[in-house]
Amino acid sequence: MNAIAIKHNNEIIDLQTAEELGFEGEQIHLDNSEDSLEVLRHSTAHLMAQAVKSLYPDAKFYVGPTVKEGFYYDFKTESEVGEGDLKKIEKQMLSFAKKKYPIEKYEISMDEAKEKFKDDHLKLAVMERIPDDTVSIYKQGEFEDLCRGPHLPNIGLIRYFKLTKLSGAYLGGDSKNEMLTRIYGIAFADKESLKNHMTMLHEAEKRDHRKIGGEMKLFTFREEVGAGFPIWLPAGGRLRARLESLLFKAHRKRGYEPVRGPEMLKSDLWRTSGHYQNYGENMYFSTIDDVEFGIKPMNCVGHIKVYEDELHSYRDLPIKYFEYGVVHRHEFTGALHGLFRVREFTQDDAHIFCTTEQIEEQIIEVVDFVDKIMSTFEFDYKMMISTKPEKAVGNDEVWEVSTQALKNAMEKNSLPYEIDEGGGAFYGPKIDIKITDAIGREWQCGTIQLDFNLPERFALEYNGEDNDKIQPVMIHRAILGSFERFIGILTEHYAGEFPMFIAPTQVAIVPIADTHHEYAKELADKLIDINADSEIYSKNDSLNKRIRTAEKTRVPMLVIIGDEEVEGKTVAIRDRRTREQYNLSEEEFLKLIQTKINEVNF
């Protein structure tokens, strides 16, 4: 099999560049490996742009990168392009691919490039982001564009692709700029992989948490409230409360103490922490009595203030605080997406203050906590160690010690992990928890961050065995990440068919006639006594319609009450999870529900 690129010093380089520079390295072949798909999808993005340019000659192009979902290209045209045009663009892409144009690279100076594209404001905007004196251009047939590469040797290798959606996107992601058209697509090395992916996308569309959340009345978004601020409806509030209750108990059993920090803190504190300088563009600020405050994007500074409230000895450590902390982060409007990307959310946040010697055991304990939760929800997961990012506080030596401590904890306990270079928080390296849902999608959820920097910046200390002052280590830890995003993921993972222990409503009670309503209310009250929620469907509709209405809420269990049930103090059950129908006495029914609710213990 011929190579399509090489990997030289951990960088993917196309064959033309490798030949010109005399580079050698590991050969990359056309398959579905991560490196191969990077090259294939990048080239498919250019093929799509070539097709768009031929169909809409006035089109001007901004950027066309690969992303987790495949690839996209942003462009501008005076013509109206809609979802219905994607098939036409695909057809043109296939036509070009059959011509097998070679993909050729050439370089020109920045000044030459600016002259060449002087009438193309999008190209000029791209060049503002390029620090080099020269730029590279990739050409295939009549089409060419600024690009760093790498690319396939020719477009004839592109065969299995699909354009998936069309949307608007602000130039550079800034809502103050003009709106561009963005087309997303996906590409694979073989037909079967593309088919499987499209099947997954179709299933994902059916499971969309925004659609299911609306049907189940979990949450809503209202324009007059503001984009990115979810409103939790009663059913969603019950679901959240169940999840929070389970986690509260689990934290207390593991020695965590509940605390709560203010929603706003003086900006001087955010300057001390480094958030103001390194994260300020993601924060909201307000002024009170001529003093600037920062609305918290994270809970760590509040927990540092809790730690500072009293003196600590080495005998006190580890000290563990947790909080369901509401945080606010500035997100571009175009990036908002249901519960997955919002401007206000609640983190299941915790911070552990410990000695250097305690790092390993604390990380292992958190990983065990993660495993318990993720296995309960039937998620597979993997762990990534993320290293020092470009924007960071603290010196390299501290970062190296911190990163090695995470690696040691994982390796000593035979826990597999991958490396995400440059993906750490600005104050320390971290372990990211990535879960895989029921249809094979990967999600970033929990994180374990090791931090020597914030304790130093706030001069935190504890008394050592010899009464000397020692700086503690701070471990930032969230397992769900945020309740909003995790509930969105859970909704799609279960397609709304939540397990009974967290379902918004455990039981739907359907009395056949008005005379059965009193017994239905008695059952509902007894269910509340065992921490179960129910809803009585007694509207003036036919029995079948009320049953169908209840089933649409995806309630785990539905009970029918008629004369026989009232007289014998029994219930007729329809179990949605097992698809079974049976009768139980009232006592057996309540015991069954209680068992199902209490079967989970994090």
C-alpha cells in the first residue's frame, strides 16, 4: 500500500514537502487511523471548497480545518446556499475526484500573497493570523487556497465522504464580524466506515437531547431570558435533584465537606489567581461601589478562601471540599448548543488540599470514584493526561514535577492513559475523563487537575511535623464536569429512557375512571414517602390516550388502576424497561420501587 504522508518528529507531513526537505519518518497509509484521517479529511475539505467554487464562482473562502466531527469550510457567496444544495455539491465533488487532480504545494512571500489576494478580504483576514514571512498554497486543478497542509498526493484518493450539515458562522468566531456559510462533512478510508458513521449520526439525531428534553419537559430555552441560559422545568428539576442527592451522599462517604463560595469575587482575587490575565476573555465582570468584581467561571478561588479560614496541621490533611457551584463563562453565540455549551452551568466541583506524599493515593481514590459513577451509567471511558498549555502560570520545573506525579500515580496502579500535549489548565496539568456513550460517541466529562501554582500564588500553608510552614498541593476535581452537560449526555445515552434511580418520574399512575382517583392519590403519597415521584394521568381523555401520553414521557413504570385494583389493593403494571406486564399487591409494588431506587450507591 502506497503512503499518503509521513510522520516526522511527531508532525504529519505530506509527501511533496517530505521529498523537498529530505525528511524521513513513519509512513502513513490510507486507512482509518487518526493520522490518516487527518490528511484525508483536510484534503476532502479542499475538494468541497473546489466544488463550491465551481458552482458559485463568486465564493470566497476563509478557513477549512479538520475538527472532531470531520471537517468544515467557511465561505462567503452572494448566492443563497441551503441544506438542499449539499447533494449538488457532493455530486460535483465526486466529479472532480474522478479527474484525480494532483494536489500541489508552492510557497510565496507574504507580500506576494497579499498582492495576489488583495481583492479577497477573507484571505487577507487569514493572513493576519500567519506570523511567517512566507505562506504555502495548495493547488488542485483550477482551485487553490492558502494552507499549511498536509494533503493527499491527489484528490482521486477521496472516495467515501458525506456533507452532513450547513450552518452560519461568524468570521473568526466573533459575533461582531460578518456571517459566513459553514458546511460540515465527514470522510473515511472505506465505504463501511462511512456507512456506520452515518447510521450513528441518524441515531444521534433521534436521541438529540434538545428534542427529547422538550418532549419530556425537562428544560427549555427562552429568547427573552438570553441565549445559553437554560430554564429547568419540574421534571428536569427532579432529575437534577436525584443526581445531586446521590452525589452528595457519595462525597460525604469519601470524606468531602460541603462548602459554598460567592457568585462574585473582587477582581483583585482573580488577578492573584491568574484567571484575570489567562482566562479574562471568558469571564463576566461587574462594578459595585467603583470596585470591579468578576463573576466566577470556576469555584477554586472560593474554596481557597474556605481553606484560609483557619490554620491547618499536617494531621488535618487531606482536606476535601465540594460544592455544586454555579459558574458563568462567556461563550460565543454561535458556539452555544443545548445543554452541551451554555453560559451558566453547575459544576460538581471539589478541591483536595494534601501533602505531596498524598498525591498518588488521592488521585487513585478519585479515579475509583470516577469508575464507580461511569460504570453505574454504563459508560466506557479512557483517561488523558494533559500537559502544559501555551498560556500558563508557574515555572517549567513545577509543571514537570506536577505532570510526572500524575503519570506516576497512573503507572504505579497500572491505569492506562494517553497524552494530550498542551491540553492542561493554565495553572496545572490534568487527567481528563473521556466517556463513550451507547452509540459510540466520545465525550469530555470529568477532570482531575494537579496544582502547585495556586497554593503558591495565595501563599497557602499548613504546619508540618516540626511546626514548619509547608505549601499544600491542590487537586481540582470534577467528575460529571457540569450537571447541564452531563444530563444532556445522559439524555442521549439513554434516549430519554432513564434508569429508575434518576428518572424524573418513576411511576405514571393511570386511573381508569374518576372513582379510582382516590386510590391513585393514596399510591402517589406512599411513593413520595419512599422517595419516588409519580404523576397521575386523570384528564378527561380516553384511557388509551392517557396511556399514550404517559408513555411519551418515557416513564420507567406505568400502573393502571381499575375496580379490581381498588378492591384488592393491587396495581396492574406495565414496565417500560423490561416490556413486561404483570400484577402486584400494593406492598409488593412499593417494595419493588424502593429496591429499584436504592439499587445504586456511588
